Amino acid sequence: MDNTVTVMPSSTTSTTGPAFRVFLPTTSRSRTFLRLQDIRNNTTPTWEVLSNVARSYRFRFVVRDSNAGGGFTNQRLRGIVVR
């Protein structure tokens, strides 16, 4: 999705590259950035960073119905600009 060359892990001043990671699927209908458990514990994970500078994010949202008779997936790309 994003083939930008960037320094990893990302930092709060990064304007390109990934800022969040993928986690295994859950039954929850929501996802927070950073994860709620990290916010509650006041921890900053190495591979998830909230930016302190203006930048654009591109997210790929994927849903899966897990139907045993033949599952279906769908995805959408969305952009967010943080100023």
C-alpha cells in the first residue's frame, strides 16, 4: 500500500511511512490509535506513534464475515490529513 522508504521505527516527527501496526482480528467493531490498553497504561509502543507534526495518513479498512460456508472480505482505502 505504501512503498515509501522511511526510518523505522517511526517517530513523532515522521511525515511519511507507517505509524500504526496491524493486530490480529477481534470481534470488536472499533480500533483506537494507540490501543486502549496502551493509553490506560500510559505506554508508548515502539511500532505505534502519534504524530506531533502535520501529515497525511492512508488507512485500509478490511472486514471479514467469517461465514463457515464461504467467508467474504471487503476493503476500502481512506485518507486522513492531520494539521
